[in-house]
Amino acid sequence: MSKVIFVYICLSILLLGENVYSFDFQRLESGFWIATTEVYDDNITFIKDKKKEDFITKVNLGLDLKYEGKTQAFVVGGGITQQIFARYHNYNNTSQHLSLNFYKEFSPYSQLRLTDSFAHTYEPRSFEEAFGRTGGRYSYYRNKFNLIYIRDISKYLNIRAIFANEINEVSRQGLRDSTLNQAGFNLNYFWSPSIILKFNYSFFLRDFTPGEGASTHSIVLGLRNYLSSQLYFDFRGGMEVIESFNDKNYIRPLIQALVTGDIDENTRVKLAFTKKYYTNAYTEDLFNYWRVSAFLTRRLLKRLRGSLLGFYGEGRYVAIGIRDKLNGVTFTFTFDVGRDIKANFSYTNSRVDSTDIGREYIKNTVGLGVTIKF
């Protein structure tokens, strides 16, 4: 939580760096929203052999702030979610999330971008978070902070200096809290209007409390090709030099591919593939994994939108040898009841198979809710 406060102090300093009287409060937009969702969950414990099913009432309260000036802009959003279990009242909980996006232009050739994302929750919020996760239901805190300074060297070349920090705190016995720090830079060369060549170097340091640390040097070459003005392909390939927790050194490949953007005015798509070694956030081990995901959203009718998300991943913990597989699918329908009222229906299926039977589970959830904006 202290990191979140630090981020907002930084934001205040940046805003005051320019004449405070230049802040035009008429440009500040705010919005308040409330949402309620009724969910059926057939496995609230995330455990295969001790499944418990229940109906859950979720009540969300949120606030968004948006400001856009001539040389600076920011978006702040946050919310509180209360989960009420119909049968297992001991699982009742309150979770929170908070996010910040800030942009500052110092000149036509230099900008600063700052983002921060904080979440306190009791279950993974995505397939990416669930993949490789130790089984069971438990509370955890996560804060991700990113600071990027962008400088245009010429018409065709710019450089980005990067600092990032991630904090993970978990309330499960046997798991440890950790921090991840990153420092690095990107070079982007605009080869043509549709092709950008990229070079990236980053240094990562993972520390556990208590426990050991691991460091990673990452060297990556990349290419971005715009297939249209709204659709592009990204490819990144390179190597990572890892000094692991067991004092062993590894040189391992990193491969990432991505296609994302708008196919037309009603359809958006995202296809992603990643293959890499990762310093796990909760155990002193390396996770060697590959994963693929596909997301499609489309406006089906004037007031009806549908989306489909699929995920599959396989990974192995290097030191302990546990192998995990996760496959999942989610589909959602959102209907515009009125200008500020939306109704939604969702279904999610996820399955984890593992060489450690205690990590395995199958989970289905069905949700029906409504969101009102003020």
C-alpha cells in the first residue's frame, strides 16, 4: 500500500511542476458506477477433491476521474467489491482495485508516461494470473508500477527509458512475499510507415521476504508491422541470462508474438503467444512455460456485444519439477439497456491439470449482472 501512496505523491509533484494555475478544472470529468452480479460457482475452493459450490452476490462500487490538458492527461479509476456467499458465509470478503494512467509532455520531442495498478483480491482475475498459481483460495495483494521516459532522437528513431516495480504479498502458508524491479531501455526505428524495428534490454531483480533473489538480463529484438491503420503484428525474440535462486546460471530463449487491433468497426481481435522462463512471484523457482490466448469481441446488434476468450498454457517448475497445464474459456454478452445501464451474462470454464494432484481443479462459473453509471 505504501507504494500506491508513493505513486500518487509522484503524480502530484509532476502536476505541480507545471504552473498549478494552468490546471483547468473544467476539463476534469468524473463518473460513478454501481454494479451487482449474481454468480453460480461450482468450485469456490479451487481444489479438485474438496469442491464446494455456492451462489455469490457481488456488489461493486467504482469511481473514475479523467483529465486531458494541452500537455498532460491522466485517468484514475478505483472500486470496491463485496462478495456475499449464500451458503459458506466464512468466505465473504471485500476486495479493492485502483489504477492510474498519467501522461506528461515536456516538449514535442520528450514525454513521460506513468502507470500504476493495485489489486487486493481472493482469487485470480484472469487466466494469466491463474496459470502456474498454487491451488486453493487465499488473499493476495499486487501492485504494478511503470515509469517510461520517451525521447525522439530523430524523425526515425526514439529511445525509451524504463523503470518498473511489482509488489506481491500473499496470505497463504508456504508462499512468500516478493518484489520485482526492472530497469532498461527500448530503441525504436521507424523503417517505413508500416514497419518498426525494435531493440530492448532489461534487467530484472526478484527478491523474496524472507528468502533469496534471482536476476535476469533480457536482450530482445523485435518487429512491428501494421497490417492496417488499426491492426498490427508484433514479434519479439531474444535471450535471457538468468542467475537463479539455486545459484545456477541459465541462458534461455524468449519468444513472443501478437496480433491485435480492429478488423472492422464492429470487431476487435487479439492473438498472443509467449515462450519464456519466469521468476515465480510466490516461490523461489523458475517457471518454464509457453502459453497461447485468443480474444474476440464483436458488436452483434446495435445494443448487443459479445466476446470470447480462450487460453491454453503448459509450464514446469525447474527446481521442484511440478508440471502444470491450464485451459480455459470465457464468453460474455453485454446488452445496452439504456444510455447508462448495461446488463451482462458470462460463463467461464477453467481446468488445471498437474503432476501435483493438490494443484488440480475444474471450475465453472455463470454470472448475470447489471451496471449503472451516474
